[in-house]
Amino acid sequence: MMTSIDHGAGLRLRLFIVAGSPGSRIALSNLERVMAEAGIDRASVEIVDVSEAPDKAVAAGVLVTPTLDVTRGDRHFQISGRLNDVPGVIGRLAG
Amino acid sequence: MTESVPAQEAPRRPAPGTKAPTGIPGVDEILGGGLPRGRPTLVIGDAGAGKTVFCLQALVNGATHSGEPGLYLSFEEDGGGLRRTVESFAWGGVPDDLHFHDALVGDDFESQGDFDLAGLLAILDHLCERHGISRIVLDGLDQLVGLLPDPVVREHETRKLLGWIRARDRTLILTGKALGDPAVLRFGLAGIEYGVDCVIRLERERSGGTVRRTFNVAKYRGSAHAENAYPYAITSKGIAVSYLASYVPDMNRAAGVLGTVPTGVYDLDEMLRGGLIRGSTTLLTGSPGTAKTTLSGIFIDAACRRGDRALMVLYDDYPDRVVANLRSIGLDLKSHVDNGLLRLEYIVSSASGPEQQVAVILNWIAEHGPACIVIDPLSALVRSGRNRFEIDAAEKLIQTLRARDITAVMTSLTDAENHETSASHISTVADTWIHLDYGIRSGERNRVLTIVKARGIGHSNKVRELVLGDDGVRLDKVYPLEQGMLIGGARIAREQQDFAQAREDRQSVADRLQRQAQDRLRLIDRIAQLSEELRQIDRVGNGGASDDDQH
């Protein structure tokens, strides 16, 4: 069953990765599944390669990769790791 | 988040292969010059050991004195807190070339599967390039790595970090928490000690009721280093490790070229054939009230009158009280304080451990640069004479004073039986040992002084009576008896008695001589009379003829 995400709340996702890193590749793949299953518009997702744009990671307070930086309305949180638990990630985004 | 500091031209980095001095007293000597430059060092210790202070001090000194900008990432404390820590020490504030990056791993850190440190390394690359960083501290990395559930991944990631630091030729300090036994690291960094080039242990030991911290280099790949555990203290100037290199004999001292330092008591200087040897340590022992502080004060006063800088450290007594007491014998120590020659300090003995106390004293010495010092009493530092932490600390102090040619007088209380137990070990280390005692006789208590030993001085072995007067101290000769001696009023009475007897004896001799002279005159007269009588008899027997007529 698809979890409902209120897109009107201004969902913004940024996945911080390091290109070529196995963990980052897996996280990208899992994020694709999250987007597909939760119906998240690609336009609200940004992929940031930390090796190319470290200042963005510094500004976002990111420590490790992969890290999904989530802004939804006035809520902000980060999920680090490969996002293996896709339903769990969707639930967190919807919560 | 990294604080907003304008990008600047990266300073020229020191050549690889050399060592990175920490600037922490004692540490670089133990490390043979400093931390391995361009290599990782692990600092292990339990809570409160001073890991963060060590790291901050090494970065501040690197930025301030070695031209090596530093970057501090703490996974346990924010940059604001660390800045306040730096400012709380007497390091001259936060240097411009020290940068903090918040890497706090809080309770809100969420993870979904394994993460890796590739992003962290990319961020480090960015910050290092931006600020020209030479030294990096990762404090509390175990907080982050410990969140990785798989131990194989943890080890892989930490090895990746170590490889990164070597490839970038930057000096890295990692902190690790000891888990009970200091040999065991918390799980987050387990095994990392095998991958780093240098491992430093900050440990705490307990002996009786005394706790001391020790510094030990457990490993230093490809470098000689001192191997023992050395006590250290954390003072207002940060960490100071007690380490003294091998003693190098001073031939000038051995030859007596350094000369003597007057004690301020003329009679005592006479007993010592001129005074104390410059740079020597004198232990002044005695029970309470035997004038130890008085003699110490006179020594300090004499030093300042010569124009020498002096330091007087008082244990458990306030300087103003001691100054007031010494004024009663005409010493004006306040004037020396006012003109900057004398520094008076006090220590509450129960407030800190022996290492801490010695570190504080050494800080005062470094700041004031005294030629003479008094520690009154040393027995407040070495309380039992059996606690090795206390003895080690006192020996460290004495050796440092010797190395700096500071002439020292240290007092020590004796117990009820008049045994010098409190500092019995120190008395063997001291160059000169002067003992003060009481003698009770004829209802009087009087002070006596003896020189128990004085290395390198042909000193007097006589017991002297110490007399305190308004004009200072003098040492009178005692009145020796077959068994014991007379001092004080008994001595004076006996001396007066002896004087009277001697005068009487002299008169008696004079009278006798006069009588003998008169007897002699009488005898001469008698002899003359008898001779005349004999001539008369001879003249009658010869019929009035002379001797010539008989031939």
C-alpha cells in the first residue's frame, strides 16, 4: 500500500553522495524506488556530489555519505545510510 | 558548520618527514621532537583525562608557533564550546589559523543502512584547501563510526580515513575513549591503534588518596621516544608533562665556579663557609615554631636586597599573614613585592594533587624567573614520605630548580618525635640539610641549629643556638657538657659563672705569683745575710789573715 505524502507541504529532498562510492550508488537506487513508490516529483529532488560541491555539504551540516537531507515545510531532518529500508524511508517522509 | 572565515592564501606547509612539535611542556621531549608529521596519532584516555585539552593545545601551538593552521572537528561538542575552552586557558585566545567545524553527532542522527566516510573526507579536503590546514583533530570520531553496525565496515572506514591522511600529508590527531582497561578502546575505534603511527595514552592512577595523571607513548612507528609513564597536570596554561632529560653534569658547578648565595644570616654563612651553593637545594627541617619560616624569609629578603628576583610559595597560609609576622623581626617583604622583585604565592595543599601543585609552581617560575625560591613547607606537598606520586613530584621540582640554577630553600615539618619523616626521602635528594630543634632546660625552650649535611661545603659540625632578636637572627655557640649542652639562660648563667671563676682564678694566680716574688726577695736577702755571716766566720778562723797570707 502506498504511503501518502503531502506534496503541498513543499517537500525538498537532497541526496548527498560521493560519485563512484558503492554506498552512494545503492542509495541513489533506493531513492529512485522511494520516489516511484511515494510519487515524489523529480523536480523536488537534488543529487549533490560532495566531492564536487563540498561547500553545499558543509552548509547543510552533512557529515557522511550518503545522506538524505529532507526539508518539508518547517521540518528538517537527515537520514544517513544507503536507505535500504525503502518503506521505512517513505514512512519517515510522510510522518 | 565551519565558521565563516575568509579564504586566505595557504601558508607554506612544513616539509614532510619531520616532526610536528606540540609545544606542550614535556611532550615534545618525550616524543623526540613532536608528533609524526603528515601521519595519524591516536590519543587514548578515559573521561576527564584531558584528551580535548591536549588536542586543542597542540593545534593552538601549531597555529601560533609553528605556522601550521589547524582544523578541529569534534563529534561531541560544538565549535562555540571548544572556543570557550581555548579562551579559558592562558594561550592568548583563539588564533586566527585555528578553525572549528561542527560535526556533532546528536541523538537526532538517523541512519538507514551503512554509510561511509567518503563524504567526510571530501569535506575535509575542501576545508583543508580553503584554510591551508596542516593539522587536523578528529575528536570523538567513535561517536560517528560506532553507529556503523557492521564491525568490518567500521574497520574499513577507519582504514580509509588513515589512508587519506597519509596521502594528504597532514598531521592528524584522533581521540579514543578507553573502556575500563586503557588498553581497550571503545568499540567504535577498536583496532585502530594498529593503523596509526603513534599512540599516546593519558591515564589516571591512584595511590592512597592521591590521584595522578600519566602520559605514556605506547607506540611511535619509526621513532625513538621516552617509554615511561610520566605524570602530567592540567593548569591554567594547559597540559604540562613532568619530563626531565638525562642529567648533564655541570663542571662549573662541580668546580664551585658558580659561587655561593648568602643565607642572610651572617653566622650561618660562616658555618657554611660563605653560604649556599648557587643553584643548590636546601632542606630546612624542624618542628613548628623553630623559625623555619623566619630563616626562609631572611633568605628571600637577602636575595631581594641583592637585586635578585625571588619566589616564595606558601602552603596553606596567606602571604599577608606571613609578611606581617616577618615584619616583627624587621623584614619588609612587602617592599620587595612592590618593586617587583618578590612574588608571593600560596597553595591550598588539599585542593589539588602533587603533580598539579608542582606544575603551578613551575608556571610561576616560568613567569617570574626567580634566582631564589622558598617552598614553605615542602612537607605539605610530600605529606607521608611514602607516597611515590608526592615524592616523584617533589623530585621533579628539585631537579627542575637545579637545571635552572635556582637556589632553593624548602622547609619541612618534623613529627612529634622530631623525626624528619615527612620529607625523609627528600632530605637525601637535597644538597644541604639544616635542622632546627628545641632544647628545654631550666624552664626554658630555646632553638638550636645544626647543619646535618652540606654537599661540597666544608661546613661546621657544631650545634649553635639560634637567637631571634629585633634586629634579626644570630647563632651563638652553645655551652658543651660531657653529656649534652647548655643553651639559653642556663648557658648565659654558666658562662657568667665561668667568667667569674676565671677572674677569681686569675686573681689567685696573680696573688700566688706576688707571694712567690716576695718569698724570692726574702730568700735573696737571707742568702746575702748568710753569705756575709760565712765570710765573718772564715775571717775569724784565719786570725784575721787574708786568704793570700796562707800561701
